[in-house]
Amino acid sequence: MSERPAAIVTGAASGIGAAVVEVLRSRGFAIGAVDLAAIDLADVDGADHAVRADVSDAAAVRSAVDEVRERLGPVYAAVSVAGHYAMAPVAEIGADAWRRMLRVHLGGFVNLARACLPDLSAHRGALVAVASELAVGGGDHDAHYAAAKGALLGAVRSLAAEVAPSGVRVNAVAPGPTDTPLLAHDSPWRATEYLETLPLRRLALPREVARCVEYLVCDAGFSAGDVVNVNSGAVI
């Protein structure tokens, strides 16, 4: 059992999730890292315990949270980062692809929330979801991803209203394209033509998004149902 308050981060093995682990660790949290990949502590710098789980599986998420709680103690903060990305014209997006996007992004958040809310309510904790600027502005060939992230924002705002009286703060970060392995090297989001349309002319960095998560977890005591847009000025 850790003497530090525990935080759970899904999608912790790489990209934004790994950056969130690092930043929250620096703020004094003991970190329970959850990822679909077969991870161990050596794979996640700063994690105190690692669990492999599919966030779209409610039972698996509940088991992972129970394991983290047993090893590290009650959960004071939970961050839902796990996700995947794909581009396709809407006519080519099959039913399975639609369902998978919703199961991972919306379902992953809901599963984490339901598993952690008893602890978060007891300790007036924080729950943060990583959404996307595409949930706000949409995107060409991004219908299923944008729809899933839009549904996620609806769940965040609704849950925030529901649990705020118990002292739990539920918020979201909506990053624009971020320099992570999720974006292929030939992704149109990395193209110079796209970057030149952004006021800051560059992709966000994982640590910059993680700092916004840190703010919502540690410092934003008056925030409930808010969305922090960190997207190089793509959505203003």
C-alpha cells in the first residue's frame, strides 16, 4: 500500500498517457498504469503498478481498478486516455468500426468512471477524459472518431453534473493533433500544408496535453464539466 494517493491512467504505455503518468507522478501520485498492450513497470516510466486490460471490457476495467486499489490504495484521480484513431470516408466505415470507436472511447471512459466513482466520491477526487478537437469541429474522413469523441464530451458534462454534489470533479481535455505514435508518419495531420493553417504552426506535444490534465486533476478545484482545448489554435 502506497503512502501517496493513487491515480489510474488508461492508455498509459505511450503518447499522451505516458506523459500523464510522468506528470502526475511528479505531483506526488502513486500511478496505476492500464493499457491494452502487455505492459510491465519497465514499459511505463514512473508507474508504480501496471495492469493489462481492454478498456472496452467493463469487467476487465473493474478488475484492473480493484488490483490497483489493492496494491496502491484508494483511487484519488482517474484519467481516461486509452483510444485509437482511423480515417475513412463515411461510406466505407462499417458497423464494426463504428461500434469499436464507441466501445473504446465512450465505453472506456464510462467503464473507468463506474469502477472508480466509489473511491473518487469518498475522497472528493478528479476524473479527466482525453477527448479531441474533432469532437468540437469535426473532420474530413473522421466521422466515426469525431462521433465517439463527441459522445465522450456529452458523457463528461452529464456525469459532471451528476457527481459534483459529492465533490467529484469531472472534466475533459480536447487536444488537436498531437505528436504521438497514434499519428502515422504520413498522416495528413503532419503535413506542412495542414500545420500552416494552425495559428501556432505545429502539433501539440504529449507533455503539453498532460500539463492540462495535471491542472484539472490538481489545481482546478472550481471546474466541473469543463473542456480544455489544447490544439495549437485550431479551435478558438
